[in-house]
Amino acid sequence: MAVAHDKLAMRLGLILTKLNNGEKLFTKELAEEFGVTVRTVERDISERLAYLPLKKEGTGYTLEAYYLGKLTFNDIQNFAALSGIKELFPTLEESFLKNVLDSVVNSAYLIKGHNYTDTSKMGEEFTLYEQAINDRLCLEFKYKAKQRLVKPYKLLNNKGVWYLAGVEGEKLKTFFLENIVKPTLSDETYTYDSEVVNKLKTEDNIWFSDEQFEVVLKVDKSVASYFTRRNIIPNQVVIKNLEDGGIIVSTKVGHMNQILPIVRYWIPNVRVVSPESLQVELEESLKEYLI
């Protein structure tokens, strides 16, 4: 699903770029360029891009003259992402989509890894969270049997799961949306901190902590090339090349859930060297699964 969506977002992004540059587009040519059917391109134009002022001239499509050049590169990226994953957003009605290029509306969202979840019953909550974020209002809600007062910064989607990212006290935290109980707007406002947003955008995960610990992994030679080509683990560093072709990698994390799911995925080719307690915890969780 993620790969399919990435291709869709890329295709829409390129189509939007061409339109924004004043090009006249033909469905047959686009289908050949992207390796899809003409019907798929027609759907892109008639459904996914129906919210833009497109003009049909014969068999070709152009963007209305008054709209040319108005889309920035970030606008095109954002619209391409949102257009392909309508199910992800409970408030993506036509009126919302027409305003999706508005940086004020878009600034409430941050997506890491596209996927689908059923959020159809959360429309009112999403509207409340958007308002709180854009108006810089604190939110009050109950979470894990504790009343919270949070400065909300982003509605964060990580691999299909929605979280509210915000500051409680002095700490940046994420709150699983489905576990938030009775959210209400507070009269208390807060001062926007751009450093918080930068951290949200640059971190490879959703687990934020000022206290980090080092994790060292042994990677088997059969999969070592995957780890050397790109960072499979957030902030990974190759600290040793083994004689058998394997590698030792190190990283610093703030929460075990940053690393355990990755190690589970690569079993039996990746093993925790330190801390030993993490490897023990991993083995125990696997035993419970197999029982």
C-alpha cells in the first residue's frame, strides 16, 4: 500500500508541476510517461485533481491562466500527498480540499509514512485539534486516566496511526488520538516555538525524549548492504566492519519502541549487542508470541 501511494503521490506531483509551468497535458502521453493506463490518468484529472481550476482544450488539459505559477514546490508536494489518501483525513470535504494549499490549514498536519486508517468518526475532534493548533490554544483532555493540559503543535500521522504532538509541561510528547478522552479548548494560549516544529519534522520517529541511550546491533552479512546503502535505523552509525562481511551499527534512541520493531522485522539477521536487557526483552516478547 505504501509503495503504491508513493508512486501515486509522485505522479500527481509531476502532473501538478507540469500544469503549474503552463504545459498542456494529454492523457495518452501521461499514461506512457508514468507506465499506467489512460483510465488511471483520466481518474487523476477528473477525481484527484478536480479541485484545481483545469481547462480542457480538445483532448488536452491546462491550468487556468489566473492560477499559473501560484503553486510552490511545497504546495505541490502537500497537495499530491493529500489527494491520494482521502481516507486518511476525516475532514477532507470539497471545501477543505479547495483550501488545502493554504499554508495555515496545511500547517496543522504532519505525515510520516502514508497509509490508511478509519478516521470517519473523528471529524469533530480533528476540527477541534486544527483550531487549537492554528489559534495557539491549549487543549485539555484525559489521557491514560490523567487530566492533561497540552500545547498542541501537529496532528501527526505515523504509518497510518494518528497522534497529537504537543508540549506538556516542558516535554514534547505524542498522544494516540483514539485514547484521548473529552478534548476541549482551553482559554489559555501559548507562544509558538519553531524549534518544536523543526524537531517534529526532522525526527525519524514519534518517540521524543531528552534522555537517550545507545543501542548497538550486529547485522548479518546477508543484509548488511541494506544498512550501508541507507539508514534503516534512525541516526545509525556503522562503527565496525566484521571480517565475515557483517557490520556493527550504533544509534541513540529515546524509547525502546524506536528500535525494537526494526529489530523484529530483521530477525534473525539483526541482533542487539547492547544493552543486553533489550535483547532479553525482545526474546521474551517473541516467546509470548509463540505460545
